[in-house]
Amino acid sequence: MKVAFLASNLGVVSQPWKSNGRYLMEATGHNIGNMAFWYAANMLVDAEKVLIRWDTKASQLPKDLDALVFPAANFINATAKLDGLTKLIQDLDLPCLLLGIGAQAEQENAPPPRNESVIGFLREVSKRTSQICVRGDFTQKVCAEWGIDNTVVLGCPSILMNPRHDLGQVIERKIGAALNTGPYAIHASVIKQSVINIERDMLRLARLNPGSTYVVQRPIELIKQALGEEMGDAEMASYNRFADFLGFEDNRPAFETFLRTHLYAPTSIDSWMHYLQRFTAGINTRIHGTIVGTNAGIPSLCITHDTRTRELSRRLALPHIEPKDFMETRFSIASMFKRAQFSGEAFDANRCAIAEAYLGVFEKAGVQPSRHLRALGEPVAT
């Protein structure tokens, strides 16, 4: 079986040491977290993959394709231009799998405005699949309001990377240990005013706990500074704004030292998960940092600050708290996890059900699931 697979890579940036931060951003769709769902979707589909981009044309692809597989994220937003993908779908006229698509918004009462380019894309996919796999209830509601009704809420396929059936119970046992002793993995650098106090406190956690790491998926300016790369005037202006945002208005040398000491920018999913296993817990404003940490088997908590982080955390049964809860518990990691009320058993059952649901969608699309997905979708006898 051969499928066209929408991704820049399958979870690894090849030889990043030969290039620079700009290359790393371009190779990951300008957010390193994108590699998580590309990697996971590759694990779930048993087929030869032909990687495609948003501007790929049907004439550039082999004639013997059997299906289209689109691992997705924030495609449903005000500025998305999906006409090229829509034309590709129409020209190939093959079964489509759309996995993990989401609507981007800050609040549930302010959905993204109607975007005819996105609607046209969704309509063409809808004709060629039994169900579009959306990431949460908010996204499903937006799709329904736009006339797209054959959706199923399955979160993000990246939750299925780890093969263990008892992953949640392993994590719950670790939560019961002494979480107030680091080191911690902080997945952060969400640069928006609504989370400025949270972001500053998370950076404080990394500085105060020896051996902790500050994992950055973007922006590029922080990565370039940590790598010691030169920046142009516009990049330096952005870097200075970010330094101010994170509380280093009057002390640029201290910020540079922090980045050189603590910043980690992953270049592959495997190395990212392996790296995280040395840490006691992960505290994050980045949802894919939370998911990667969870798959690595460490307690990983997301501070939910927009519709994306909320709907994914809820659907995937991840440890999560609201911003106000973080501010109330910010001096105690153990208190954060206690506030989250995580159930390992519920997480494991939910994860098995998600895998089983993917199996049904794949079967109806005629796409061969992997042995990995089949194993995760089989409930363990008790």
C-alpha cells in the first residue's frame, strides 16, 4: 500500500548540526512540536509514505497511490489557505484520512471566523472519509456550524506513540513520589500577554531547580541566541521583546546565560523523549511538550490557556490545570498535580478507546493500520 502523507519529515530533522536555527524551524513547520503528530501518524499507518507539502500537485505524485493521509493541527483558523490541498484532493480523488485537525481560538465563545478556503477543504475531505478525526469538542462544534457533520473527536494521534497499555498507571505512581524535588522539564515560551505571569514563573522554576531544562519549540530568536547564531535587526528586535516579556528587561546577559544553560530545542521525537526521561516531571504551556513528556513516561502537566490546550488535555485525559490554578500552586509541583486529579487507569482506558476508534476509521478508509495501532486498540485482559 502507498499513501501520500502530509509532513515535512517523519519525526526527525536530518543532520541539523550542519545548518542553523532557521533550517530547524523550516524543517518543522515553524514549530518543533509538529514533529510529534507526523511521527505518531507514521507509526499508525502500515504503508509506504510519499511525503507531500501544501503546494504539492497531483502531477508530481506516483500513479499508484491508494489514499491520502493528512496529520493536522491548527488548520481551522482565520488565515489558513488550503486551496492547494483542496485541489490535490479533487485531482487525486482518493480516500482521505484527516487526523487531529483543530480550530484555533483563545476562547470557546469566540470561534475562528468563517474561512471559505478551510470549508472547501473540509468538504472535499468529508466526501472521501467516513469520519474526520478532530481534536476536541470545540473543533467539532465549529465544523458542525460550517456544515461538516461526519466528525469524531479523537484528540491527537501523538498520544499513541508509547506502546505500553499501562502508561497512565506508571505515571500516576510517579506522581505519588516526591515531585517537589526536581529537576523539571519546562516546555514553554508561549509569547502572549494573557500568560505573561505564568511564563515568567515557569522560567523561574527552571532557574531555581538545578539540572532543569527549558524546552523551546519556537520562537526562532530564542533558539538562535542559545546556539550563538547571529541575528539581523528584525530578529534582534523580536529577541529583545521576548527578553522583556520573560522578565529580563534590565539584564540581557542573565537571559543569555539562562538560554545557553537551560534551553533545549529538540531535533527528533526519539531523542526528545529519551532526553525527557531524566527529569522528575514536566510543567508546560506547550501541549505537544506535554504529550511528548507523557509518552516518555514522566508526569507531564499542561497549563491550559486556549481552546487548543483545553480541548486536547480534556480529550486525552492528560494532567492539566487552568491558569488560576497554576498561580495558586506555583510554589509546589506536587500541589499542581494534586489539583489536576489525574487518574492513570482512566487515562489508559481512554487511550485504548482512542486507538480502537482509529482502527475503525482506518478500516472504513481502506488504509492498513500498523501492528502498533492494533496492539494499542486491544484491551488488556484483567
